Amino acid sequence: MPPAGTPPPFAYAERRPSPALAPWIRNYWMLEVGPGAPPVHHVPPDGSTAVVVGLHGGGHGPVLLSGPWLTPLAVPVREGDRYLGARIQPGALFPLLGVDPSTVRNRAVPASFVGGDRLAPLGAALVGTTTIDDAADRLDRWLGSLAEAAERPFPLVAAAVERLTASGGEAPIATLARELGTSERTLRRRFGAATGLSPKQFARIRRVLRAAWAVATGTPTWGRAAHEAGYADQPHLHRDIADFTGLTPGELGQRIRSTAHDQVVP
């Protein structure tokens, strides 16, 4: 933790896309690395694929497609780095960019390596961005041109993603399939093809995020957070945190508290 009165070493902000882009884009985000930041930033999974551009000095790195992740993601960072991105709605990667999500599961690769060639000019378009609102405006305009020609995500998958997210991963898959008017087998097949994850894997991610966000917003203990997120016991939550982040609950809590959050929605 930084000394009292000093800013946290990380600043993280999110903004929603324009309503017209909501079927394809979950949010835009920016991470800034400040003084005193550790050399590695641990990124929790969220079940989506992100378009990521790193700004360093006056230039930019390659445009990356990252995730969905089921394994820990640790990113080397330096003071002054700024990372910008767009989270693609689970199930919208192929309709928007023509990229199979299974090709980027547990990977962060240049978009051009997996067929996302249309993203190549995005890095240059973001150079000079210093605020999340500016980034959101640029990304909205840029991705809006791609969405004009994109198909909408498969409705069954979009509905399943929405319900699993809203329930914090607690909606039983069999019940979810029945409510959506399909079989559990069909839901698993179509969900997996569209998102790169099984419904159960996505639900597990949403549950651990729910617990972590509870701690970030004031829940005093991990035990209480585990209970509120629907875990049978606290050790189960601890295992999920280790599996997804490579950290202990104490370490994750410290990382959460070392980040200033701006309009973040889990």
C-alpha cells in the first residue's frame, strides 16, 4: 500500500460504449501505471476477449487480442505506461472481427496473427490519448465502423451471458438452459463455440469476480465475500483466486486497494 496521502500506483477507469455498440462491446478501459507500481500487474479474468493497445512514450505497441483467460495473466509494466482497450462482449468476437475465440483463449497475441487484420491501424489512432473519455470516444468511432457491417451475436448465447453475469455466476446451467428454451447440451455447445468457454467456466469467473469486487467495495473479510458470492466455503474461493490470478486472497486484496477505480462495473 502507498503511504497515506499519495496516489495509488495504478489508476483504472472504464466507460460504456454508445448504445448502438452494446451488442458487441462491453466497455472501454484504461490502465495507467504510476510511481511505486510493482513491476508486474496481475489481471483478473472476466470471461471476455479484450482488444489491447499499450502506449509507451510517444508511440504504441502492437494491437493485441487477449483472452478469454482461465489461467493467471501477469503483465510486465513500467511507470508511465498507459494501456487502452475494449472488452468485446462474450460471444461477439467472431461476429465483429471474424476471429474464433478458441484461438485466443489463454493467449495475448497480435491481432493480425489470428485474423484480426482490420485492427492494425487502431494503435496509431490511439496515440496521444490521455483520458478515458477521449479513449472511449476514439474507440467508439473506430469500432463503430466495424460494427456497421457485423452480424449480431447469437441471441441464445447473448441471453445466457447476460443472465450468468447478472446472477454473479450463480444461475444453475440446467435451469438456465430450460429458461432459455433449449437443452443443456445445445447451450454448452453454442456457448463454447461463441465465447471460447463453457457456461460453467464463465460462471466460475463471474463468481470469483463478484467476491473480489465485494472486497474492493467494502466487504470486510474474504469469508463474508465468499458467502455473499455463493461459495460453499472460503477455501473454495481461495482456490479459485489462486487458479485465476496466481495470488493469495491477501495479495489480491492488496492489489485491489493499490488501484484507483473510476466508474468500474464488474
